[in-house]
Amino acid sequence: MSSTDSRRQAVAMLERIRIQVETLAPPVAAFEKGIRDTPFRVLISVLLSSRTRDPVTLAASTRLFSLAENPLDMARLSREQVEKAIYPVGFFRQKATNILEISRRLAREQGGVPRELEELMRLPGVGRKTANLVRSLAFEIPEVAVDIHVFRISRRLGWSHGKSPAEVESELKQLFPVEFWNRINRVLVGFGQTICRPRNPRCPDCAIRGECPWNRASKGNLSMKVSC
């Protein structure tokens, strides 16, 4: 298959996945617009979302932003207040510490959330995936944010063979046209939470099961159904 054909097939598969995810009830991988209406709120909600399901993140973000909506007000909160507001997100104590340090730094420097990747990654708790997601959601900069769902599903579908998130990101950027980069994380997170799960994936219900090389290869091999 030529690179053009591979690209066209990947785009078509992503679109079919998007349609399936958006028809699920309740919708997944989507936040109310009010929660992510400023770069600061985007950054904080993305930090909270790591290793946490969307409904839990949404509730935690709502509670936290009811106490403070900007870096200056957030920096004035105690760690106990932040921990109580964001519990039970994963690693809530460390996240509370990072949120307060980020808020203090932004308030002290009197600057907004940075747009550049390197500057974002200097903030505590912000890795490459989080930085890419903030650039995508807050500033509409084309990026591919590779979390555990994007990593797993991209390899299952043969879109990537990379062994690290950075390698998967690079391969996806080569495969997909730039106008699709910001859709990849949003679509595959919902897909990974509901259909293409790490264990016991719902292959019979999958919209692209006939085109999925992992599904074809794993038929009759139950060990593959709980791995990758």
C-alpha cells in the first residue's frame, strides 16, 4: 500500500471511530466548554485528567474552579483546599502541589500560560503529552498528544510501531495530515475508554473491526486480547 493510500485509510478509520465514540451514551472524552474556556483552566484540567476518567476530572475541575479561576486566586488557596477539591483524581496530592506551584509561578511572573512546548514543559508536572494537549486545546496549535490510549490503539491499528510516546507521536504526524493532528487524542481517548480497552476490548462492537490488523491477528489467540 502506498503512503497516500495508507494516509487515506487511516483518516477514514479515524473518522469512523469518531462517529462511533460520539454516538455512545453518555458521551466520553468531552468536557463542558465552560471548564476549558481559558488557557489556565485548560492547563489545570489537563493536569487533573492524567490517570483519571473524564467524569471524575470534570467534577474535580468544577469544584476547583469554583474556588479560583486564575493563577493569582489559585495561588492563595491552601494545599488542603486544593486536595479536597480535586479528590479523588489520581495522584491528587502531587497534583495539588503542582497546581499551586504553577499558579504561584504564573502569578509571580504576571504572564499567561506559555504557548511554546519547551516553556510548558518547564512547569511542574507538565510532560510532553500534557504540553501538546494544552497547545492543542488552549491555542489550537496542531499537535499529537500521545497518552496511554493513543499509544496502545495506534500500535494495535498498525499506525505506529514506535516503542516510546515520542516515536509514536512522530509516526502519527507523518501518517496524518496536519489538520487531523488535534483530533487524534480526543477521538482515541474516548475509543480507548469504551471500545478498544486495554483488557477485554469490545472487538465485536468496534466500527473498524474488519480493518483492524490486531483484531484479525488475535482471532483464536486469547492472550492478545488482554495485552498491547
